Amino acid sequence: MTLLAMAVGLMGTISHPSIASRAAALRYAVDPDVIKARSNISASDNSIHAAFKDSLLQRDASCIFTDVPPLLCEGTHIIPFHKGDEWFDLIVKNRPASPDEDVSALTTVDDRRNGMLLGLEVHVVAESRQVVVVHTPNLVLDVDDVPPRHTRDLDDNIRYPDRERYTLHWLHGASPKLLARIPNNSDATFKKQSRTPKPSPMLLHYNYGAAAVKWWGHGKSHLGISNRPTMPRPSVPVPAATGPGRTKRTAAQLAASIQKRATGNIGGSGSGPRDGEAERDGEVMDPDEVIMFFWARNPAALERRDSEAEDRKREEEERATRMEQWRGSVIAV
């Protein structure tokens, strides 16, 4: 029997099944809707990550360190996506003084300044913080303080930025084979004609600190819940919302939520730790929490929070005054 005849015969069997064969087929059938319902990855998750990658492609022509084509790249978040917008906002609000960077519009973890287009291999080691990116010049280092860049041939549509460097540094796990594929001291390249903002130096600075704590930090056990009662942080990292239902809160709403969480951490008579914190009291902080612990105590952050608190107090007083004036006018009428 020829293959064509076999194919025709098979199609005939499928097209005209007997009642018994239909019952047998349904017995072992797989319902795709059931499988999709059990999946942890939704279509909306995929669409959000795809949109993030598309936004990076306006600035990054390929992997910014190895020139791998976009098809083999991921849109990589500097501050992890799972940390969510509320944690991201804490980082921005409690940043050290950064006069050369405007972060006023940096409000979401999906901002392209919180991302880089990385080849799949670089993405893996960046997500695990085995490699980090150092931006120079900064408050400590000039561009010449970083070792000379690893040289590579560049395509015509990309270039190194002028008077600044984004340099990939291996912190942990480098081996000759890995270094051959992902060279140390590789500098990032960007599209020549793009005016899209580059990765945020402030976020890279924070991420470098978290990576350093992860690989070299000691004494984290001394930063348990009982030793950090006023740390301004969400009790549990709030994942970034997904899908069409994702909503944006105003700056005032977000600030009020963060302030509520922060004051909820303050100990006092008649109040104990929240249930989740009580369970975690014996645990050590993760690297992001350690950095936030110190990050939030820099002079610029303290001054900024005091100013915001004064602004909120003044707004509340003005609102109360207007309410009293309105009540007086109603009574007068």
C-alpha cells in the first residue's frame, strides 16, 4: 500500500468513525481549555512581556552586550518584574541624590529604563545576578576607572554611547567557557538614531548593591524583623498586575499605601507584628530588602520623605479648612 493510499484510508477512518470508536476517542481526549486553566502562564502575561520587549527594541537593536539577534533575546528587567510597581516605587522614592538623572516619570517596573534587551544566555546570568551592569561616570568612578572594554565588531546601525559606559561585570560563576560566550567588561551598544532613554543609572546602582549582598554579604541575620521595625517596605512584594484589568494608581494613592505599610511596621504598646511578619521573624532578609534597608536611610531619602509628609499634612489641613468654610456657608444659608 502506498503512503497516499494509507493517508486516504486514515482520513476515511477519521472522517467516518463508528459510534464505538467515537466513545473510545473521547475517553482519552484532552480538553485544551482545561489545560489552559491549569497553566500558570496566561496569554496576558505573555503579551505584557512581549510589549516590554517591543518597547526595548526602539532603543536596542540586538543584545546590547553580545549582538545576538532580537529573535534570540529577552526583555530583561533590571528591578525584577515580580517585585511589582509598589516595590519599584519604594526604590525610586528612597533613592540617593542623583542630580544628573530625572526620575520623576519613573513609575512602573515596565518602564523601558528598567530594562535591557539581552541574549538568552546573558538574560539567564543577569536574572540570577551573576553579572551586573555598571554605569559610568558615577559619583565614584569615571569612565576610565573601568577596565578597557572587550572589543567586538559592530553592525552599522549601533554604536557605543558618547561620554558614558554601560559595562557588564561578572561577579560570580565565571568560567573560561562562559567568558568566551559572555566576555567580561563588554560595553553596551544602542541604536544610532534612537532617542529613547537608556537604562537608568540609579536602578543599575541599586541592582549592583543587591547583587553584591547576594554573593558577598554577611550578617544579614542581624537584620531580622525585630531589628528593622520602621523599614518602609511592602510586607510582601506586590507582583506587577497583568492583563487588561491592570490599573494605575495616582502618585498620591501609591504614596498613601506605602506610608500605611511603613507605619504598620512601627512597634508600640498594644500592637504586635503582622501575622506574615511574625512567621518570618526568624528569617533573614533577601538582598533586595537589605539594600532597601540602607537605601531608605540616606540623607536625600530622609529629607524627601520629610518633605512629602509635610506636604500631605498641609493638604489635609487645607482640606479641613475648606470643609469648615463649606459647612459655615451651608449653615448661614
